[in-house]
Amino acid sequence: MKLKINNLSKKYSNGIQALDNVNLEIENGMFGLLGPNGAGKSTLMRIIATLQDADSGNITFENINVLEQKNEVKKVLGYLPQEFGFYPKDKAYDLFDHFTMLKGITNKLQRKIKVEELLRKVNLWDKRNIKIGEFSGGMKQRLGIAQALLGNPKLIIVDEPTAGLDPAERNRFHNLLSEIGEDIIVILSTHIVDDVSDLCENMAIINNGKIILEAKTLDSLNSLKGKIWEKEISKHDKRSYDEQYDVLSDRLFAGKTFIRIYNDVHPNNGFLPAEVTLEDVYFFHLTDIN
Ligand code: ADP
């Protein structure tokens, strides 16, 4: 399966160029679309999901012209938006019984089989008779995934999924995504670098509406191998390091400030070699170092 995006552009009426000539090729498995807030991720996801129109360019999925054949897209698409409205008084079972009815399963027993399969998959079968209003953020996300999986989609779009989840919920959600991602395309759109490094074999970075990197995740890490260095510094010295080095990031760890820099060769001056992380890749491409 292949999703091809060619020369896609979108400008909002306020003059913001949300997408600027985007080209991407996405194959089976999990694909991470990574970028800061305002980069254009949601705009791209909404256009692929046929919820919004582009100004120019085209998208194909298998033999479907995505921008023109919206009904065909809807048949194969599962979309999990940033926020979805569930009625808080509904119970998960009743809601999915209703959804499966809308999908055309009129036989009650068949619906039960389908609803049970879905709710078990997202580990909510035990909670089927609890009101959704009482669900945690993570449970609601998993319910969203169950909804996205309803029609056995071939393409699933997940927009900013783990914001607001606690670590255990995030883990559970990751495991669930990685299980469904093998023989269909799952696009994960996020500003959370770890979500992409944990889950996605392929990825792209978008900034100001432009794709600035498209790569296999491991290749992108290897490309910076031996060039990332770390040092603990006094936070008062941060500015002078910023001036002297290509600083990718700084972080506090146990009350101490650590900086990470990009340098082709060992910079000496107390820096130690560091294992490349996807965050290094992300900042390397977002800043004008490269
Ligand atoms: P992301 O999902 O990466 O945060 P978005 O696609 O939501 O980015 O937004 C990309 C840019 O387009 C931002 O500058 C945003 O303010 C702008 N934008 C998004 N939606 C609209 C809209 N409906 N009208 C005008 N500008 C918008």
C-alpha cells in the first residue's frame, strides 16, 4: 500500500501558508510526522482525511484520487482527531453497538461479536458499561482508536495522540498502535519526538509548511553518529556556549544543566560523546545548523 502526496499546498484566507509544496511517500507500517506547533501537521492530516481542501497538488492512495474521490477515501480511512466528542452519558458498549449498526451490521449477535472484538482490542471490554464521561484521557484515546478501527481501515491517521496522557496510559496506547500498524498505513502526527522514535520506522519533519526531512528513523539517527556531544555546564555560562557552539538543546537533569551540541569532530573542552537521539535529529534539522 502506498500513499503519495505530490506538490501539496494550502494557504488560509488570513495569508498563512500552512502547506508549501509538500511531497511525501508513505508505505505500510507506522509513519511519524513530526513538527512543532503550527508547522502544518493538522492541516495535512485533515486534507488527507478529506475534511479540508488543498489549493493545489494531489494525493493518491492505492488507486484512489484522495482529493477528488472523498467517498472512496472514507471507506478505507480511520481518523483519530485531536479531540473527539463522545457523549459523556453514553456507555462504551451502547455507543459501539450504535456505530456498528451505522456500519450496516443489522444482526444484533453479529454486532455483539464485532463490538466485543473492538473493545477487547483496546482493552476496554471490562469497562463497556461505564459512562464515557467517567473515562480517563487514556481510555478515551483508546476508545477513539476503537472507533477509528471500526470499518477495518487501510489507512489510519492519528493526530497528536498522547498529549495529556500519563506515562502508563501512553505506554498502553503505544502498544496498541504498534499492534495495528503492521499491514496498514498508520500516520502519527505529533510534536512529541519520543512518540516517533518509539513507534515509527519511517518519519518526516515538517516546519513552516515544508517537509525538511523524510527518512528512515534509524538512518536519520545514524547520519549524526559521532557528531553529538554533551556537557554539564553552569547555567550562567549557557549564553557563551550558545555563541561558541552549535547547541542543539539544553536540559536540566537532577538540578544540573546539560547541553548537547553538534560538532563534526571532538570539541574537547570537557564535552563527552553522546548517543544520538531523535531529538538531536529534530533540533539539528529545525535549527539552521545543517
Ligand atoms: P500543527 O498541526 O502543526 O500545529 P496547523 O496545521 O494546525 O499546524 O496550522 C498550520 C498554520 O496554519 C498555523 O500557523 C496555524 O495558525 C494556521 N491555521 C490553522 N488552521 C487555520 C485556519 N482555519 N485559519 C487560518 N489559519 C489557520
